[in-house]
Amino acid sequence: MILLAAILLAASPAPETRLALDLKDAPIEGIVGALAEIGGLQVVVDPGVNCKLTLKLTNAAVGTAIDAVLRACSLGSEEANGILRVAPVARLAEEARAERQLKEAQEAAGRKRLALIHLNYARAQDLLPLVKRLLPPGADVTLDARTNILIITE
């Protein structure tokens, strides 16, 4: 890696810090690591991330530079608590989709409905098989023969 860099740091490192970089065939891990350090971030690069870049930046903001470098290698990032995680865009999208599905499943599991149907002119045990066939998947019906009530949960 050939590194010709002039880094213009502000008093306190931040993503708004301006910099100048001139790199040839530099590995993405090194570029992102240097940019993250200048921006006051910690960085984690997923295994298997492999890309070399040639770039020349003048008076660029650290955050903008990181975004451009990642985009050039078809990578994305997510930041949490000052830690920047770098991974392929497809992996990040798949993880986001899986997390969204898990959240939806947890919300659906938490929303149980209960219905008590008191019968006057029929016996609950006689209607139980009919009601079971009419219920949507995931719903259940039981009965209380003593009070002649159908208990439906979904």
C-alpha cells in the first residue's frame, strides 16, 4: 500500500472532521480503520471483506469519506454506541430482514385474544368440533362443560 496522506484534524475528532487522503491499492480494512480513528469511532470489519481501493480525497468529511469508500466496495455499515460495523450490503439487509421478522413474530405472539361464548340453547361439547373447523390457524377452542362456555383463544 502506498500511503500519501495529509490529515487535517479539528480540535476534537468527529465524523465532521475534514481530511485529505491519497491512497493507491489500499485494503479496505486499513482505509476504514484509519477513517474511523480520525472520526473517533471504533470499527469492526466482518470476516471475508476484501477490497482494494485507490482514492484521492481533498477536504472531505470523515463520514462522507467512509460512506463513499464502503459504497465503492459494495459494503455497508451500521453504527451502535460508537462502534462502526462494516459488512457486505446483502448481509446487513438479510440481518435487518431477519430482525424485523423476529420482532413481528414476538409482537404477534404477545397479542393473544380471548373470547368466552356462553351457550343457552346448545351444549358446548356438541358445538366444539364445528367451531374447531371454523377457526383460523393458530387459534384454539376449549370448553367448560360445567358452565356451558366455549373458550376461544387466538
